[in-house]
Amino acid sequence: MNTLSKIEGALPLPVTVDDILAARVRISGAVVHTPTLISQTLSTMLGCKVYLKFENLQFTAAYKERGALNRLLQLGEDAKRTGVIAASAGNHAQGLAYHGRRLGVPVTIVMPKTTPTVKVTQTQGHGATVVLHGEKFDDANAYARQLAKDQGLTFVHPFDEPDIIAGQGTVALEMLEDAPEIDTLIIPIGGGGLFSGMATAAKAMKPDICVYGVQADLYPSMYSHIKGANLPCDGDTLAEGIAVKEPGELTRRIVERFADDVLLVSERDLEEAVSLLLQIEKTVVEGAGAAGLAALLTHKELFAGRNVGLVLTGGNIDTRLLANVLLRDLARSGRLARLRIILQDRPGALFHVARIFDQEAVNILELSHQRIFTNLPAKGLSLDVECETRDGAHLDRLLAALREAGYEVAPIEVA
């Protein structure tokens, strides 16, 4: 442990299990007690017992409601009348807006101008006033704080406030009461609010429980803090819900105290996890919500034989993005393929190729010829064939049949 860890470990923590227990009483009946269920298929696949907490079944499809509601319920009467403000382009905005309207508290949300329209309209649909400002979250956050001062509004941080952390910690209370055999938790970390609350509750209930954080490797902010590293923190990640460049002042102290480790996962593992949850559990999860499963896929040996609890933190994913993720997963598994075949430009060439696809019972979805923009001789052409197979072995048989017939063929790989 480095010097910083020793210093922070000696400081009293800003949230206790009593705060979390009080938060549960406060928010009871207004948020969903979501189920914690064992996944038999994932357990067999990954060599450990996998328990899933379905926080994507909240009304706004994310756990963020818990902390937002706990914070709103503790406002003074003047603050309730004046209203609250936050900077968010995601689940915090919707949770705060939904419960603010329910409680009669005016809510203003500042979002970057680049925020997708669907998120703006969803937040407005919950009754919030949306202000678009700046190109990045940092711009929106700074403007929200300025508006809070100018208009006398209460600023509600998405993760670095004790009441927010305590509300998020109620997830762990429910998980460990519903599945007390859980001995390991894997929790997504962006700013660290969910991890901080859950780890505080879990360690109080089961002091020997292992608690791991997980971040997208494009945004390793808490990982860098814990490891004393200085990794780049930027990029277009599927897990935008945990794409935070700077962890919280309060949350990093709690992560320092309780995390057994913080793990990183790749974009490819996040995509696979989203796809698996839809195929196996028939549940839609956003990239950040699938980060725990992505960590299991990446670090199977670390969790072998354990009883692992994962939180499906949210299900707010753009449908077009979800479609892309699923199609890319089909391509990686060999069930969807694009093949580039070199042909001679003569009558019947396409017929003879198509006959091989028919013989191998492979469905052709799309064809594309290229005669001009190619380095082939003038009498040659390339044919791109998008096709559907049963699995990787079926695709291999098709490739072998094409090559045996004398064709030069190569799959166009997915990154």
C-alpha cells in the first residue's frame, strides 16, 4: 500500500452501514426491490456460481434512482421548493427527474450539447428542465454549478455525496439478504458511488467477502488511482455510464479501503457480455451494466469455484447500438460472415459460386461486386458475400469447399 493509501485508510469514511440501512427505510416502496437470481447457464460456462441483480428492472431502468431518491428525501423545505440541479447525460438525470416530479421538487439537468436526443427527451419526459451547454461533460458540470449558485439551487452530484453513496449501497443489502451464499461481488466503477455504497454494506454484513471493482480500459481512472498509474483516459466506449475521467474525492477513499482489486475490461469483452445477457438471460443491459460479466469473461481463473454476485446496473442502451453489438457478436462467432472471393469476370461465374453455398446449406444475405476500385487485372473482380451459417465449424466447411473448388477466398474480420 502506498503512502496515499495509508493516509486515506486512516481517515473516517463518509458513509457507514447505518446510513445505508436508514436509506433503505427511506426509499422503501418507491424503488423496486429487484430480483437476485442465479444463472445456471453462465455458471456452467464460467466455472463459478453467477448471481445476477437485475437493477435494469427499475422504472428508469437503472440503480441510480436509489441514491437520487435518498438525496431528495433529505432536502430541507426551502431546498424542495427552490429545486435541485445536476449535470448528467444518463441515468442520474432520469432518476433525479423521475423522483423529483413524484415528490414535487423542481429538477434542472444540464447536459452537453452532444447528448443524444433520445436521452434529452427521456429526461424531459420525466418532468425535468433540460439545459444544453458545452461539448463535454466537464463543461456541463461547471455550468450546472454556476447555475446552482446563481439561482439558489441545490447541486446533486451523481456519485460523490454521502446520501447518494448510501442510497446506492441498498443494492448490496438486497443482494446479500436474497442470496447470502454470495462470497464475491464484482461492481462497475465510474465515479465510484455504487462501489462505495455496496462495498460499505457488504463488508459490514460479511467481513470476509471479496469485492472487486471493474472499469472499461478506455477509462481506467479509479484503476490508475489505486495502482499509482497514469494511464490515458479517453475514447468512445460502449460503457459510457462508467466513462468518468476523475473519480470522486469521497469514493476513492472507500475504494482504497475496501477493494480487493480493480480490474479492466476491453470493448470486445463488454460487447460479448451485452450479447450473452440478451441471448442467455433474455435481458437488455447497457455497456456499463454488463461490465461485471465482462470481468468474469476476462478473468475466469480469478473467480473459479466462487459464488459471484454481479449487478446489471442499467438497461438504457440505444437500440441501433444494441443491434450493432449483436451483429458483431454473430460475426465473431462465425454465424454471420462476409467473405471476399476473387472471380474471373465471365458469364456463369456467380452461378458457380452460389452453387457451392447451396451445397453447404449456407444462406446468402447480400452480394457486392467490385470491378473498378481494385488492384485485380481488368478481367478479374472481387465478390463480397455476406452470409449466415450455423456456427464457426459450418463456416470453416464453406471456406474449405470454396478453396477446394479453386477460389481465392478470405473472411473480412470484425475487430
